[in-house]
Amino acid sequence: MSKQNRTAIEPTREQNYAEWYQQVIKNADLAENSDVRGCMVIKPWGYAIWENIQRTLDVMFRETGHRNAYFPLFIPKSYFEKEAEHVEGFAKECAVVTHSRLEDNGEGGLKVAGELTEPLIVRPTSETIIGASFAKWVNSYRDLPLLINQWANIVRWEMRTRLFLRTAEFLWQEGHTVHESSEDAMEETRKMLDVYAKFAAEYLAIPVIQGEKTEGEKFPGAVNTYCIEAMMQDRKALQAGTSHFLGQNFAKASNIKFQGRNGEFEYAWTTSWGVSTRLIGALIMAHSDDNGLALPPKIAPSHIALIPIFRNEEERVSVLEYCKKIRQEFAGAMFEDIRIYTELDDRDLTGSERNWYWIKKGIPIRIEIGPRDVAANAVMISRRDKEPREKESVHLDNIKAYVLSSLRGIQDSYYQRALDFRQEHTVKIDDNKKFYKFFSPKNEAQPEIHGGFAHSHWCGDTACEEKIKDDLKVTIRCIPFDAEPEEGSCICCGKASDKRVIFAKSY
RNA sequence: CGGGAUGUAGCGCAGUCCGGUUAGCGCGCUCGGUUCGGGACCGAGAAGUCGGAGGUUCAAAUCCUCUCAUCCCGACCA
């Protein structure tokens, strides 16, 4: 391949999507596998993205009346057993603490000792342990609603893991709320899903579809599960966030009762909702290209890479001085609600090496500064959403305005691209044969990128959902909120259906 | 937990079938120099108990036995 056409990431998306994903993470230095099976080390550039996600969402939670708290990592087995469906859903992927001590084994090593009377489960989610506290906190309707959020790590003992998308331990946020009525709880469930959708669109630049999960896909123990689904560049769906209406299931399990306005005691209505470090996986797969990571400005750890170019000491001094002046220009500057950060990269590497380094890290703006720019009172500016070699000379007087409008432009272009991509690969299918063809790769041995979102009719029978899953590994991602009532027949069995649902392969 | 594969320098690999000096190669790293506006080059250097344990042998990365770990394909999942 010629130098001009060479991509920074190999293989390309087209050649091997799964491997491309790993390489983007590696080249951007976001995270790596640890020696602990299934667990990842999140490196500074990746962790900063998570911190930005946290910072923004935390404000949004606060504005919707929630307060943060923290609950134990360990859940007594007996708590966990209280909600039958919940147990069934999570039992197969729990890490369990059974001992409290290590003793000398007489061979230079250690053995476990001090068996616990009751095993402790490392939380895979916190409904039960938080419920135990809520039972004490809630006594009267005057205590409601109770709106709590927790930022935490959780453990789910997964068989197969992938960085950010599925790891044994991951970071997340779980909201848990208690309400007086079913209506209030439902309103909360939907409100928080809206918060997620808004965050995904405005900050991550990822368009999402809001909808409801089918019986088979919902959260163990929930009455209804709602979700936001996004399309990745391999046209698979990724669940980016969930919100659950728990009815009175967990209130009964944890005995969350209150005395109502009529003086009677009744079980409360609860909700829970969460997003995780998986959002970083979504971010990577939504925007990145064959040259590496691409970060929307509103979530990027840093926004501008300043790349000084010089040949000798004399040039070095004048160029660096000029760079610092430009850096000063952006000190404390804001891009809407986001603080702009700059990176001055004066490492002793060639200009192109430093350029490619920042391209692969996905920084939105690169500013190249050489002796010619110093002489012209200008800089060369490149955008991550344009071609790597494309750059524009901008006069010092206009630099700040230019950068601000570019950041807005990049944020918008990523969103628009993702939206166009999704629309391009979303189809209505009514014919069973066409449906199977749509979800079957031409090359079975090495499947090419294929499929997408199929809006098709479904009769509502779990058996049909199962059959399609078994045949094609395609599942119902959600029943979208905006589905128009429409007469049709089930894509699987042909029975009557009154609306379309979204079928797709998924992560 | 079933099927397949792999463990050799920080990373990627060769060498293993057919045992034989001091275990190599590429990238990266360190030092020195020339470079730097589109993925530089030259020279020097550091770095490995060949996954682990046991065995066969004059001799083991290489053969045998056991063991541990990882990866891929299934079943399960945010």
C-alpha cells in the first residue's frame, strides 16, 4: 500500500472489525487487558473519557433531583435470594466471597481460611442491598420519592470478555428510586431514559432509539425494561443504557413499605437505571475510523494538540514561545459547558509522527506551528473529522473563533454521520426469506459486515423470538416507543401483529 | 463446560516435526549523531531461568508425562 493510502489502524474495519476495535483501543492507549482474567486496566486517556461521562451525567442526575450515596460491595447471599427472577438471572455470573483469612500453608504459600457463616456476593447490581437500606429509610409517603444514585464498580463473571463492552469488573452508575405510586415510578423510569438519550445524542454524538425490551430480554426481576439502542459501524446494535420499572417486586422482596395518605401501609414502587463503561465501547465503535479513535469534543479528554515544528535551536525557541502564546489564548476557555484542554507536544519526534499520534488518540483539533506560521502570525489547523493531510492556515486573530466553530462542527458531523449510517442500514422487511437473507453474510467462513436494523412485525410470542435467535443470532432489540400502530403479520410465524419491532444482531 | 489452537526479550514472531557451540529476527526501548511542514536514517547498546514441575539423554526450547495459563469457535450476558 502506498504511504498516502496507508491507514493508521490495521486491519481496517472492512477487513476485520473485531480486530480493528482492539487496535483502536491499543493505539489510542485507552485500556489494556490485565493479568486478572476478564478484567481491564483503564489507562489515563480512557479513564478521562469516563470521568467526563460521569461529570456530565452527574449534573443531569442532580438536576432531576437525585443525590449520590454509596452502598456495600458485598451482598449477603440471603438478600440476593429474596427476588426469585433476580436470582435466576444473575446466579450464573456471581463472584462469591466465602473466606475471610489467609494462612501459611507450610510450603511457602498461603491457604484460605476462616470460612464465613454466610457467603457474600460481590455485587453484580445493587437492588437488594440498597433495598435493605431503603426499607429503613422509607416509612411514610412523606419520605417519597426517594431518589438515589450510586457510582460504583460491579462484577459479573462473564465467560468471554471484550474491552469496555464486556468485562468481569466494570464501572457504572446505578440509580435507585422509590415512589408512592405506579404512575410516579413509571414516570421516573421514562424520564431517566430520556436523560440517557439526550446525553448520548448531545455529548457522545450517538443517535439512539428508545424502546421497551421484550419479556425475554428484560432485566431479571423488572416489570418493564426500557433501553436506548445504538447502531455500531458493523451494523450491530449496542444497548447503551437501561431503565427499569420494577413495580413492587423489589419492594416486596426488601420489605419497602410506607404508610400512605389514607393511613394504610402499602408496598412502594421502585425503579433502577444504569449506564456503564460500555458507553466508551459505543463511543469507539460509533465514530472511529481506519485512522483510529475519533472523539466528539464534548466528551474528549483534551481538545487541541499543539504540534511545534522546528529544525534548529533558534527556530525551537521562537516556535515554542509562539506555541505558549496560543496555549495561553485557550487557558480557561470554554466550548459551551466544556472546558477546553490543550496538549503541547514538543517531544523530539518528527512532525508527522506526532500528528499521527494525536490522530490515533482522536483529539478533535490539531494545530501545527512552524517557522513559516510564526512569520505569518498564523497556524495550520486540522480537524479529526476531515482527511489527515487536510489543513487550513488561520490567522492568530481568528484562531479562537475558528477553533470554537470547528469543535461545534466536529460534534455535529459525528452525530450526523452516525445518524446517516443508521438510516442507510435500517430497513422495513415483511418477507421471511428477505429477512433471513438480510441477516446472512455472503461469506459464511469469514462473514463480511452485513445486516443492520430490520423493522419487522412480530406477533408477541416468545417462541418466534427464540426461533429467530437460534437461526440467525438476531434478537429483538426493542419495541420502539415511536412505532406506529400498523396491521401486519409476524416475520416468523405469519400471525397477526399490530406494530413493528427492531431486529438486529447485537453486542 | 464441550471442540480447536498457542505459550520463546516490552510487543509480534522464527527455531520444535528430525535433540548438538554462546537461542535468533522485526518493532519498541536506551545512548550518540544527522533529521523534523505528512508515519526518518546511521551507529552503538540493554533486555530471555524458552509458561511451570517431573522424566529420558553425554546433551532438551526441541522427545515423554503431568500441570498452569491464554486465545479462537459454541452455550451465557450491560
